[in-house]
Amino acid sequence: MGDFLELAARRQSCRSFTGERVEREKLTKCVEAARLAPSGCNGQPWSFVVVDAPDKAAQVAKCAQVVGESNKFTGKAGAFIVVLEEHAVLNPALRKMLDSQIFAKGDIGGAVVSICIEAAELGIGTCVIGLYDRESLTKILNLPVEQRFGALIAVGYPTDETIRPKIRKPLEEIVRYV
Amino acid sequence: MGDFLELAARRQSCRSFTGERVEREKLTKCVEAARLAPSGCNGQPWSFVVVDAPDKAAQVAKCAQVVGESNKFTGKAGAFIVVLEEHAVLNPALRKMLDSQIFAKGDIGGAVVSICIEAAELGIGTCVIGLYDRESLTKILNLPVEQRFGALIAVGYPTDETIRPKIRKPLEEIVRYV
């Protein structure tokens, strides 16, 4: 086995892409990593749209550029993976009393990290875009107006493969043992 | 590098533990994997309580057994990792208009999967407990009443290391390309 901690340290948000296309086989491996992720009651509350056609990717990039100048870099992404939130079927005992989507946001968070880690293993950079134009994205992807989004991930080859030191709270500040 | 997809396939929910204690060094590696996980605006909305003292673990196991008989297996967990949701400091532009915790549930979902994957690499089983007695857990861990929980993860050595086939929707059902 490899070293997952080393891989987790190599995964970093990439904000400078070369503009090259990303091979569909690699994008599919990223989705496969998400498919294998755990979810509450195995509800799998997700589906994925891989946007790799250059004209569509350019349109999606525009959707990612709604907040100031900070996401202009998405114009050079080779592809996007759009994670859609889908209905989760919970266990019979739980679905009597809980909203079907109670675990969905957390489950999707795990799927998103799985995508980013698999991409890092393949030498591909990712950046999860927090805010984006959901209305335009709905139209571009021909989705129903009621579609819920999980995440928008920009994907591409990085212009610089240097691994930056991670800025994180130190371990001793965030963990205690009892 | 190893093969992350192979590791993701080896990660599975473990519902039968040997009762052995889990080495603290390994538990800390699991938390380290979570610490490296991405989060919105790098807000890191998490902290971790590692419960490895047998008497405390037994108390926490009781908190995991609130829904029917299904979580009795937690009585044999070697430890628990409790993920707490903490305040996230967003970027100045975003925190003017967004709730600080808008990304927290997804971020914690990514941290939880990172813990479970690192555990799988170390040969340790995990099971994320969806429902638990938060009131009792708050008291057992001496937390403030307003503390928000992110996740409760049972951790331990599996009695059976066989990897079960994963039950998942097939790839072609959950992905499309545009």
C-alpha cells in the first residue's frame, strides 16, 4: 500500500491550470472514487455531471466566476465535475422520522474529498468552488429547476506541481484524548 | 504511490470489532488525515475527541445504541473518534453575507471520510454512527451544552478482514458527460 497521509498532503486546491483537457478515463476514475464513498444508510445521495467538452467547460467556468475576481482561474480548467444532490433512501426505521436528506450534505462532502484525492493521485489539480451561479448552471446542464447542487469542482493539470505547505491549526489545538 | 481506488474499496463499515484497544499513535494518524482535509475558506470547522480509555469508550458506546438493536456492536469498539463542529472563519468577502457554518457539514463529511480511509490503510475498521444520544455524549465528554456534533465514529480491529463487495449504484446510472 501507498501512504494515504502523504497523498492527503499532496491534495491541494489548484488555482492555476494549464488549460489542457483532462482525459475522460481519469475523470471517470475520480467519479469512481466518489461512488465508493460511504453514505448514511448507503443512501448514495449523489450523481455527477462531468463537463469536459471545451465549449461547455467555458460556460461552466463563467458560472464559477460570480464572486469578485477570485475564480477567474477556472477559465483554464480542463473540466468540471458537478456533484448533484439526489434523494437518499434511508433505512425503513429512520425514514419514518428523519428527513431523507439529513446525511446528504456530509455524504457529499466525503464524495467530494474522494474525488479530489483520486485526482491528486493521478497528478490532476482540483478546486472546490464554494459559490457559483446555480441558475445558469441549471440551464447549461439542462437540469430541472428544482435540482439541488452538491458541489462544483474545477479540474485540470496544474501549471506548477509544487506542493505548498498546508496552513492548518496544529494537531494539539484540535484534538484531545479522554 | 499506492492505489487510492483500491484503498477506497477496502474502506468499509465494520460492525464486528474484536474489543482490542487501538494504539493511540494510529488514532492520531486518523485525526491527522482529517486535519489535512480541505474546507471552505480553509475554515477548518472541526475538533476531535479521541476516546480510547476503556471505561469512557464503554460509556460512549451506550450513546451509540439509542436506535433499536442495530448498534450493539459498538460495545466492542476499541475507541471512538468524536468529531465536533466548530465555528468556521470564512473569507472577509463571504462572511459579510453567509452564515459561518454554510460549508461546515460538507467539510466535516470530508474529514470523516479521511479518517475512515486512513484507518483502512492501518488495518483498522470504522463505522460512522448516524444517530446517537448527544445529550449524554455532551456530559460524558464534559462539553458545553451548546456544542454541535459533527460525527461519531466507532473504531476498532475487525473480527473479519474480508472485504465485502460494495453495494452501489453502477457508474453508468450516476454519471453523465457533457
